Amino acid sequence: MHPLLEALVNLFFPERPGCKLCGSPGEGDLCFACRHELSVWAAKPKCPVCGRPVPLQGRLVTLCRDCRRRPPPFEMARAVGPYEGGLREAIHLLKYKGRKSLAPLLGRLLLETLPKYPPLLNCDLVLPVPLSPGRLRERGFNQAELLAVAVARGLNLPLLSHALMKTAETPPQTGLTRQQREQNLQGSFQVTAPEQIRDKNILIVDDVFTTGSTVSAMAETLRGQGAASIFVITVANAAK
């Protein structure tokens, strides 16, 4: 983002004092109430694959309807919390208002979440969801890459920002159905460094998991070039 534009963003969308999610003063960048809400959400039963909240069947947690109907091409997806409230606003400010100063906090929340799901720690490299060249020029940065930087550093893993590229300028996914999202993304990703992902366990990082169409398209492309397994971590889960 151009420095002048970034200055205007900071002028019209000033940093919140205190908690970065709800604005509560005097409790650091994440207040007790927000941290408690995330803990409550983390404890809810979730689909073992996509991470969408599901009802308990007796004492068993079963696959959600979508994952039963069509198993995703990734092993597991998990998120810090639900796409609502302060978490949603923080993502919106980062993604659409250029508030890059929120990336370290969101990255830290990702790192705090990963140990709750041990399979996600058994990865060889970190891969951010790429933006198309046009979208990257328009936004000036890739929010998923900012988050992936924090994750890769925290896990001491290689960050491969350019091993997979989005080559197609697809319309925004917002408001599309699952089928429309999948059609929108067909053939839009390309592996540029197959030797770097072959036989590797890959951790994909993104801001929001909605239907899983984006990471599924990525996973299919990566598996086609020999990736061993695919895991996903996002800041928020918006699946209904």
C-alpha cells in the first residue's frame, strides 16, 4: 500500500485503544472477554475435517454433511474463532482498510491455536493462499501472506509464498454459492516449484474459511504435483 494511502487509512480508521477486537481499554491487545469467547468456540464439537461446528451424536463427533457427501482434498482445517464480532471486524480492517498492524496479533492467535490440533504441527512448510496478480496490485499486499509470515516464524518452517500462484483473475467469492465458488476457481492455481512441494506436508494459511472451495482447489493442485498431505489454518471460520 502507498505510504500516503496508508496514512489516510490510519487517519480515518484509527487504531483502537486496548483490545484490538472489542476496544476494551487497559487489558492489552486482547481482553479477557474476547479470549474467553475464543476459548468457548474452540471447545465446541467440530467436523473432524473442515472444522465447521457440528452437533454431538451421543458422545461422538461426526463428519458434517458436506464432508460426508464429498470428502475434501485436505486432511484438516481449523480456525481461531468464528467469523463474527471483533474477529470479523479485525479481518475486515486488515483486508479492506489496509490495517496491517493487526497482522501480528492475528498471527499470534494462529500460533496459539495450532497446538490444540497436533496434526497441524506435523508440517514441513507454510503456504499462504495467493492473490491473483491483479488483486495483489489493487490491494497492495496479501493478507494471507502477512499471517503466514508469523506462522512460519513461530513454527520455524520455510515460507513458500511463490511455490503456488493464482494465475486467473476470478471474480470475488463473496456472496457466491459453494457450486459457484468451485466453478469460479477451476484451473486458477498453478504450482511453480513442484520440487519444493513434492512429498511435503503443507500448512495452508488464510484469513477466512467459508465453504473451503479455495483451499480445496489449492489442495487438488498441490496433490496433483505430489504433495503428501494438506492442512489448513485460518483466523476465522464462516461455515454455516
